[in-house]
Amino acid sequence: MPNKQEPLLKAVGLTKEFGFGRQKTLAVAGVDIELKEGEVITIVGESGSGKTTFAKMILGLIAPTGGEIYFQGQLRDISTYKKKLEYWKNIQAIFQDPYSAYNIFHKIDSVLMDCIRMRGGGNLPHKEKVKMMTEACSFVNLKFEELTNKYPFELSGGQMQRLMIARIFLLDPKILIADEITSMIDACSRATILDMLMELRDKIGMTVIFITHDVGLAYYVSDKVYIMEKGLFVESGTPDEVILHPKEPYTKRLISDVPKIYEEWDLSTV
């Protein structure tokens, strides 16, 4: 049983290099981070800043070049496929493009059934599985009876993102990484998706990591904000500290680049 004082997840000196020799690129440059249970943190940076690479290392999708990751106080071990699956029971992700997040040959029933099996419910009676899928869909304002036997690509982008949250509802992970999840949907759907995620966070007590370039989102949803530039966390703190009282020139530029409807837009930096 992990010590409650221990961070849920901790990265120390996490580094990722791509390529060799002169072609070598340092994508993440020895960053440290600690995540507490139920905390919402946001990593903000421009495209190419290293934030998605960082997220993929935390997920276990790509191997770090250097550094260590601790989960529940223990050095993370995903050296075998079985251990990786066990880790993935506790850490899940929702990505930017809902259209690429699903296997086009799998119906929605199969997508949700896989989540139930992953949580050890494979031997439950079919009626109980249908009840669980119905509850998960209802949580995100979808009707399971209208989705059964359909494929995810038959839904709108907003519906597919909500279905991703229904998956998280069934999987009940300890950590969720949400990578640019609102960038491809309209403003109304964006607010709905964020409200659902925050409600789910409160319901199951999971830690949420938002990966985004959206400074406004970072301010309104976060307990802590990290600003990432060229593979480094150049500034971190509460939203008020980082967004309202930034210290680093890069942070100030990110904030100044946000268009304001009551000011003439400055496109000189674009």
C-alpha cells in the first residue's frame, strides 16, 4: 500500500533524445515533476516544446533516454507486456484527434467491453456488462441503446470525445492524460467535455494532466501550471502565480499572444 505522503507519480531527470550524432534532437531535457492524488495540472507550451513527448514517456508509449519514473512510491517497471498492461489500468489518455483514437473495425460495444475486461469484469453476466456500459454512456449524455452496433466514426467529433470519457469512466484509472482534447471541437462542446472531466475527477478522485497550448484552459482548470519551452519546465506554480504574475519572458509571450476581443490583435509575432 503506497504511503499517502508519497506523490502518486514522480519523474526525476526525465530526458528524451531523438536521432544520432548531428541529427540528435533533445525533445525533453531532464525535467522533474510530482503529481498528487486528485490534482489537476496543466503543461502549457507551443508546438515542438516537448510536452507531448513528455506525456508519452509518462504513459509508457516511448522509452526515456534518461531519468526515472516512480509510480505509487515504486520505480516504474513496464519491462514486460503484462507489467505494461497492469500499469495502463492505472494511467490512461485521451488524445487530440478522436478519429484516430479508435480501431475502425471495432463497434462501440466492443470498445466499451474491452474496458470492462481490462478492469477484470470479463466474467460478469452480460446483463451486468450492459448496465455498466449504459451507466458510462449516460454519464457523458449518450444513450447506449442508440450507440449499440454502431462504429465510432458514425458519431460526431464531440460525441467521440464523450465516448472516450465513457471509457475512462469504466476503466477508473488513477491518472488521466488529456492531450489537446478540446482543440478539434467547437466552443460549446469544449466546455461540456471539460465539465465532464472535472466531474469525473471529483467522482473517482483521479489525477488529471492537461497537455495544451491554451493558456485560458490552464488558468481555469488547474491546481498547478507548468510552462514548457524547448524540453524544459521554465516556470511552474499556481495559475495565479504563473498566468497572472509570470516571471519568465517565454511565459509572458505566451500570455500576450492570446487574442483579446477588446484589443487590436498584434500579428507581428506570428
